Amino acid sequence: MSVRIEHFTEKYLKQIYEIGYKKEMPEWAKFNGPYFEEYESFDSYEEFKQSSDYMYLSTDNARCIVYDDNAVGMLSRNWNSIKTRWLEIGIVIYDESLWGKNIGVKAIELWVSEIFDQYKELEHIGLTTWSGNPRMEGLARKAGFLKEAQIRKVRYWQGTYYDSVKYGLLREDWEIHNQESQADINEKDIAIEDNKNWFRYRVGAIIIEDGSVAFAHNSINSYYYSIGGAVKMGESAEDAVKREVFEELGVNYEIDRLAVIHENIFIGDEIPLTGLQCHEIALYYLMKPRGSKEVLAQSTNMYGAKEKIEWLPIIQLDQINAYPKFMKNYLENPKDEIIHISTIDGLDQDK
């Protein structure tokens, strides 16, 4: 993935206009709290050039996010108080098909480095968002920011109150974050992403308690999905599945056995995989029951969305939008040996 930040040029401004300012209400503007009603579309680039947004992007307080040589977003910085050295930054990725690909995290990291290098006396950088934008909160955390304040029910939008959420990063925190990032190469997910393709090596946990199986769902996607996640570099699959179970449920489960090798090939149809050619290889482990459905953790998925664990009755799985789809048939017809299931465009084939 090639991400860099640059001053805006005429070429980049034209690209931003095309992806960010032609539609009546683009997806990015729906999350740009509290400025929802300030968005304005423009019928032509010449009209856009007369706007305050164009003027701001042309200043030294803005940077263009360039991904694979195309302008995809913007970064901003603004002083709450120059006198007290209080500076805040912001970010927009205009193309929603690129959300969740860590482009924003990389861009924020580059921006923070540039700002701390430029302002040697600066000790703190802030980032303010709202509780209706879990992706932005996830981005802030991944970039090393800590939540510093949450002002409840001060963002009212479409009949609902939301919180204002403030994140911050000290220079000393940033230095630690950089050191950890350099030392953390062996903690990276085994995954490959570009603007057309997505691959992941994953583990999944089959956890059954009292006729129900544990699934997760989040505040962004419409479906349930199995407990689990990407294997990290240098990590065994068995260690990965036990780690994922504890991270998502907050309790430890022991492995019974490897049950299913699943190869899943599909075109993504929901954010953040929309339109991508996806290929996932997953090892599903049957876990030993604990005799309790109690869970303690509240986790987030790899894109920062809050997750909730649900125990779905096995006999009702075919009536629920839950993945992988083979789960009900497998649990009703278990096999002692390891089976290989290949799913191509939603159709399962036992091997």
C-alpha cells in the first residue's frame, strides 16, 4: 500500500472535487459531525474553486492524502489557541470504498510526524470526533491517540443525541508509538490489501453452549460473523484462535480440535470490502464448552467498530444472516475428521 501526504496541487484538487463534491450528499459528509448541514455540492469544478473548502485545501494547514498516486482525502490542522499551543487535526477519506484499509491511519501518522517536526515546542495534538463515527475512533486509537474526554449528548442529529469525543496524543506518547510500531512487525496481521484485492489468513472459533453458537456483530455491518480474526506474523493458528476468543469474549476457552479448513472467495458487498476481490483462508477450531454463556469483554473489530457477542440457536441459523453459511449444516452433521469447505461466490462445496 502506497500512502503519502503532499500539499494540494491543481491535479489533486480536481480529483478531490470529482470524488468528494459532486454528489448531493456523499457518504463521507454523513459522518462529518458536527458539520453535516454545511456540506455543499457543486455542479462544476469552476464553482468548486470559488468555495471556502477549495480555499482551505489550498492553504498550508491542509495536506492531500495520496493513495497509489491518486488523491483520496485530506488532512487538516487548526489552532484552538496558538498562545497556549493547543492544536487539533482532522481527516477525511472521500471515497467510502477505501474506508477500513488503514489508509487513514498511515496518513494521520505521517501528518503527526510532520507537525511534531515542524513545531518543536508543541507537546499535544488533539483530534475531536463524535460517537456516531466509530471508524474515526478506531482510526485515532490505531494511530496512538488516547481518549481524553467524552462530552455526552451535545451532538444532535436526525432525532438522536450523540457524544462529542476528544482524543489526544502527547509528543512522548508519539515517540513510544513509533518505537512500538518499529518493533511490532511480528505482530502484524497476515493480510494483503490493495485497491482491488483483499486476502487474509484467519482463524475462527466454533463455541457451542446449550444448543447455541457464539457469533459477533458490530455497529457497521448487517450480518453476524464467527468469533475469530487474522493470524499474526509468527503466531501459530492455535495461539491465534485462543487469543481471539479471549479478546472478543473476555474468557478463556480450550481447543477441542481443528474442525474445518475454509477457503472463501467472494466479491465484497459491504464496507470496507465493497467491490474488492476477496480471498480468505480460515481454520475453524471446535472449542470445549465451559457450561456458561457469560462473556466479559466488549471488543472492536479490525476497523474499529464496536462488537457485541450473541448466542444464536443452531436450529435457527438458516434464518439468520450469519457467516460462514456452512455453520448450521456442519453443526447438525458433525464429522470426526477435518473437512475442507470451499465457498465461491456464496456457494459451499465440501472437499
